[in-house]
Amino acid sequence: MLRSRPELERLATLRASGALTLVPTMGSLHEGHLSLIERARTIGPTLVSIFVNPAQFGPGEDYAAYPRDLAHDLELIEPLGVDAVFAPSAAEMYRSADTVRIEPGTRADVLCGAGRPGHFAGVLTVVAKLLNLLRPEVAIFGRKDAQQCLVIAEMVEALDFRVRLIDHPTVRESDGLALSSRNRYLGAEHRRRAQALWRARNGAREQREQGEREPARHRRTMARQQAETDRVDYAEIRSVPDLITPELAAGKILLAVAAQVGPARLIDNLVLQIDGQRITETALLAEGDDR
Ligand code: AMP
């Protein structure tokens, strides 16, 4: 395991042996993370980072309470044949004089970015630092955090980072609930109500399949289907990659929902390619996995 900057010199050997592939995580690993790691293993030497990034949590969010169990995380990834783990302390990542932050592009203005000021600046800053420190050839992110993937892709393009990005499909419970480290905050009753997010995005897809092309009606349907949650943060339909109001005749769209259920704020989404009457689930990024 690598914990500090000087130890990163050891990555040179891995870099020479293939396309070094990074899976950035905040730990508290579950099957979703493991699926990203398995994907990375099919590409090249695999590096997993585990770091709960203080810069992406707002005041009043769950930074202090965020679940952390490095020993358990290491046990979970042990059988997967990961080549290296980078698990720095907060003091190692952010030295006291660091005040530079990366300002996201316009894709960060909507959805989660609208309700969480500074969140994506924190995400981009840590991702930029990880890309610079670890210099992977490929980095894999989960499609579950769709806006995060698109905001990072915009930064990579705008600032000429030399890395290939892949968005990997969302891993779910058998009832459809997207796996998340925050699901452990949910009791049985919360779990039941959390399924509303999954139903909302599926309902909007069915509506489009039946010919509905009015974004406002899709938003209303998705919001209605989340009535069982405690608070709907958003129920949105957006174009990919720019996250503006879409034409629903052709092109790629994102159906995205966020809601508070008991103690957890949950998000989910569906990415669709529309070609007239043909509607298929697809990846966000050109190199994403289409499953
Ligand atoms: P996190 O530890 O929550 O920051 O997540 C690390 C990476 O795992 C991010 O790229 C997430 O999008 C991805 N991820 C989280 N949950 C899932 C899931 N259920 N399926 C696939 N990827 C996921």
C-alpha cells in the first residue's frame, strides 16, 4: 500500500508493464467499486485510490460520519489482484498552503451542482491531484455518478489531461437500488422507499417509449414517482454531455433523480440513446461500457 508522495516512485514499474488503470474511490467499498476494479483488471495494471476527500463535502454534509474501514476495504480487494493501493491521509493530499481549486465548467451548474455549492470544485481538485500524482493511462468512474463523470470529462478535455476515461455501469441490489456507501444508513423501511428512485427513471423511459417528447412532462412524472421519499432534490431530463434541456427526438439523454430518504441523500440515473423510435441504454462517454 502506498501512503505518501515519495512511495509513488514505485509506480514506475507498473507503468512500464501496461496501461496503468486507476479506480478512484472514497473507500467503504461495495460490489459497485469491485466491479470497477474488475473492469480495470481487464485493461492493465490496476491502481485503486482510497481517500475520503474533505474538499467535496459541504458544511453540514457527512464528512466526519462518512463510513471508513481501510482494513476491511483491503480484505475485499485482496482476491481481485489489484497491483497497488494509494491511501493517503488528508494531510498528505492537502498541504496546509494548498488553496488552489479547479473551477468546474457549466456542466456543474445543474443537478447535484445546483444544490451542493463547491462540491464539484472539490471533486475536480482531488481528481486532478490524483491524475497528476499517479499518472494513469486510464481512469474508470461509475455511471451512477453521471454528472461527476461528465464534469470530470469536461475538465480532462479542457485542461488536456492525458488520460482515457471510462464510465462503468451501475451495480444494483436485486430490488433495483443502486449500491452506495450511504445505503448503510438505511433501515428496512427506508430501503423500501428508496426504490422510488429506480421506479422514477424507469417510468420516464417508458413514457418516452410511448412517444412523450416534452421534457416538463417527464420531470413531473419522475417527481411524482418519488413521492414516497422525504424530499425530492431533482427529477431531471438533460442532454449528454452538456446537461442542457434536450431535444427528445434524437441523441443521448440523461434521466437523473436525487432524493432524501431518511438519513441518506440518494441519486440514480439512466442514460439513453434515442434514434427516432429506437431507444437503448448506453454509456455516457465514448469509451464507456455499453451494458
Ligand atoms: P465513491 O467511493 O462513492 O466516491 O465511488 C467511487 C467510484 O465508484 C465512483 O466512480 C462511483 O461512481 C463508483 N460507484 C459508486 N457506486 C457504484 C455502483 N453502485 N455501481 C458502479 N459504480 C459505482
